[in-house]
Amino acid sequence: MEIINRNSKLPLYQQLYDILRSELGRGHWQAGDLLPTETELVERFAVSRIIVRQALQMLVKDGLIYRQRGKGTFVAHPQIQQTLTRIISFTDDMLRRGFTPGTGLLQAELLCAPHTIAEPLRVPVGEELAHIRRIRLADDEPLAIEDSYLVHRYCPGILARDYVSTPLRETLENSYGLRLARASQTIRAIAASPDLAAPLGIKRNRPVLSIERTSFSDLGIPVEFLRIYYRGDRYALYGELTG
């Protein structure tokens, strides 16, 4: 068991943070486990409550733990990272990570393209689009909401297809010959609105990662405009840059 080194030049809160982070990394506690109370940590490490709170706050900022008023401090679920270098369906991504993917249908309709969607899809305003809103889950936990806007004349009857159990990308390729070859996207952080917070199982105004993506076929034709809303506490985007 690691202990605080009173002779070290490192501040006590930093040492405590390092010890707790190391124990979390070694799986001493599992995701969802209740951590020892502040009093228990004070007694174990013989430090003040202020030191304990400083260390715990640093772990909260790292996204490794979270605190619930009146209940205690819990180990956070690890963030799921998605690479920025290739297009991959949510289903394939979750299967690759060892999660059981799930999909729930929230809305399916035909609508007229507003200017904000017509422009990236390079179609006239008023063009008929198929809109599919789905909740995406991993091991029954909601992770994201996806709003797909498809140019309907490229995929007539798409709303009658099984896009809940079959990846939409797979349906587009196998049934309509539309292979998504590349995409451009914009990423921003937003606060969860009530219509996002409720299905995602988070509190209103919690951070959400918002992505707007236009996907192109191998012929260079814009096929899908996608809005994705990821839970900020469970998802991270990863990319490598060269200079």
C-alpha cells in the first residue's frame, strides 16, 4: 500500500492524487464503485480534509471520478475514444471495443430540407429528405443521439428499412449502392438541452459533444448530413497530428 512521503518536495495533495490515480489505473476500484469517504481517506493517509478534497477535485477534473451530493464519490466509467481519421459506424465501433451496441428509434419522417441542411448536401431548399433520429447505446447505457438527414431520391423507401438492427451505412451500401468514402465535420461543445438530456440520461446543461458531419459517396456526392450528440462524460475524440 502506497503512503504519503512527508519528506518529499511534492505537495501532499499531489502525492495523494498520484496514489489514488494509480490505484484507479490498477483496477483497485471498478467503474460505478463507491470510493472511501473523505473521513476514511483522512484517516488512511493522515492528512487534512482540505488535502483530501484537493486531490479528489483533481480526479473529478480528469473525469476519473464523480461526486453525487448526499450519496458519495464514485468511479467514473472510462471515456470511449473515437478516432478522427476514418468513418466507422457506431455499431462496428462498439463491437470492436467489446461493448454490446444497441439502437432505439426516436423519430423517422420525410421533411423538406431547410437552408442549413440543404447547403451542405448541395440540394435545393425544400428537397425531400429522410430524417432518422436514433439513440445509440453501449451495454444498454445511452451514449449518443444521432440525427441523420439523407437525400431521399438517392435512397427511396429508406424509412421502411431496418436501420435499427442494421447499421445505416451498411443499408446504404448494400441496398442503394451508396458507399460513404469520405466526410467533413465540425465539432463543438454545447450544453444539453432538455430534449437531449432526457434520452441521454444526463442533467440539463451538462456538456455534450456536438458533431455536424457531411458524408460523401465514392463519386463525391453528398449523401448524408449527420448531427451527433455525444455525452461529454463518456465520449472523447482522438486524433494524431504531424508537424
